[in-house]
Amino acid sequence: MENVIIIGSGPAGLSAGIYTGRAGLNPLIVEGPCPSGQLILASNVENYPGFPSGIPGYELMELMTKQAKGFGARFISGSVSRVDFNVVPFKIWISEKCHKTNAVIIATGARARRLGIPAEKKLLGFGVSFCATCDGRFFRDKGVVVVGGGDTAISEAIFLAALCKNVTVIHRRDKLRASMALQKVALKNPKISFIFSTILTDIFDVEMKKVVAVRLRNVKTNEEYDLPCDGVFVAIGYIPDVDIFKGQIQITGDGYISCHNGQETSTKGVFACGDCVDARYRQAITAAASGSMAGLDCIRYLEERK
Ligand SMILES: Cc1cc2nc3c(=O)[nH]c(=O)nc-3n(C[C@H](O)[C@H](O)[C@H](O)COP(=O)(O)OP(=O)(O)OC[C@H]3O[C@@H](n4cnc5c(N)ncnc54)[C@H](O)[C@@H]3O)c2cc1C
């Protein structure tokens, strides 16, 4: 029987591990399909406090893992395939083996929705990005495209316009989906232009390992043409990794785990943190912060049950 099982080993899960570890709870952290979380994909993290020259994502995550282990957190490889939160002890199946626990902290993150073209994957970190806040600075005075038409895409375009020479928003529909307030700000920004009814079909140049242009296709006329640019920001939404929890805890209309009173989910004793609860910020620092909150909420819950 475990005190607490933490599902996910990114910044949120590891922070929860540090807090519950320091409280003597000996947490078990399930690493999942992406041990140490998605920050390992970041070549240099410049906005995590404490590292004035930045730090490679994998190094930051190595430090967090070491810190959690130092306080007694244990790690198990494999993924959670099924959960049963109906009664305490909760049941969690890790690689088909059932584990029992008095509390659970969910920190499974959210994946950026991808265009699904091969060049997108090959040029990730080489001019293709899913996060303007994280990578915008690398495109100062350059020309970039943003793919998408919702709130995220338009917010990213506005953010990038403050840094870049120009920003072209590529949207597959003939009008934006973003809120009117955001649209107003973007439409009157002279650095932002829009190409509607158009999809991005390829990104060049994989051989050169940098972005030099994108291929676009007008979905109404089928006309195809290349647009030179230095960077591509894909902002077509996120998919929180919460499928295995459906029917067990409340999920919002957007697909994120619903929390109240700090990091409590709709089931007492089950807490959630990080990008899987956060439709808004999705940063390492915010994930780590909510991981600490989930850890503290969990410690209090287990104390009260004694
Ligand atoms: C390329 C890139 C660059 C980035 N750069 C920055 C940056 O510079 N600064 C910044 O602040 N943010 C950056 N981010 C965003 C940052 O990585 C995320 O906000 C942060 O990692 C979220 O932390 P998390 O712990 O909530 O989730 P994640 O880091 O996504 O971790 C989720 C964890 O859950 C596990 N998991 C998922 N499903 C299961 C399952 N079924 N069973 C068990 N475990 C499971 C995964 O294996 C993983 O360990 C970047 C993201 C990317 C992709």
C-alpha cells in the first residue's frame, strides 16, 4: 500500500514528489511515456528562475529528479493504463500490475496538437516551435508564421509581433475563432498580417536544419505557393493527457482536469497539477508551482485521515 502515487515525472510531478518526499511520504512517481516530461525537448530554458544564463531542459529535469530522489521519492518506469478511484485505497494499474494507494497526484501534462507533417517533427527546435513565450526571443527581428486562428494563436501572434520583424497568421477558415478583444488588438497591429482559408502543407529546409519557407495551399482554390520565413509557431490547440481518468474525475469541456479548492479534483484524495489542469499558462514554472500546491494539499489530506 502506497501513501501517494504521482502519475507523471515532468516539472509538476517532480515538484509534487519533492514536497511529499520532504514530508516523509515516500511517494512513488510513475515516469510514463516521457520520463522527465516534455521540457527535455527544450534546448535552452531561459525563463525558469535561478538560471540567469539559461539551462538545457534535460539538465533542469535531471536536477529536479535528483532533488526528488534525495527526499525519498521512488521512480517506476511504465505508464498507467487504468485507474479505479471509486473507493480508498485507490487502484492504479502500471504496466498491467495493480498498485494500491491512499492518495493520487495526477501530473500527466498536455501535448501540443501537431500539424502532422514530417518536416514539423524534423525541424522542432530548429525554427519550428509550439510556444511563443518559450522560443519567441530566438526570432527577434525575424519573419515568422503562426498557424491557427483561436485565442492561443492570436495571443502568440501579438506576443511575437513585439519581438519579430513581421508575423503572418495562417488560418484554415475564412474567419478567426479568437475572442473579439484579441482580434481587435491583432488586426490593428501593423506587424501582423493574415492569410485565410489556407493550410500549411510543408516546411523547408529539413536538409539545412533551419526554417527558410513554408508551403501553403488555399483550400478554396487549391493554389499552392511558398512563403519565405524564419520560424513557424504551431498554435492549433493542446490535448491534455487525461483519457484514462475519464469517468473517474470531472473533466472540463476543454478536456482539462477540473480542480477546486487548490489542486483537489472532484474525487477526495485525488489531486491534479501542471499542464493537464492548465488551459492558460502551460509553463515549466507554473507546472512546478501547481505541483507544489498538489503536494501540500495531499500532505494535509493524509494528515487529516490519520
Ligand atoms: C519543445 C518545448 C520547449 C519548451 N520550452 C519551455 C521553456 O523554455 N520554458 C517553459 O517554461 N516551458 C517550456 N515548455 C513547456 C513545458 O515543457 C511544460 O509547460 C511543462 O513541461 C509542463 O509540465 P508538466 O509536469 O505539467 O507536464 P509534462 O512535462 O508534459 O510531463 C507529463 C508527464 O506525465 C507522464 N505521463 C503522461 N501520460 C502518462 C500515463 N498514462 N502514465 C504515467 N505517466 C504519464 C509523461 O511521461 C511525463 O513524464 C516547452 C515545451 C516544449 C514541448
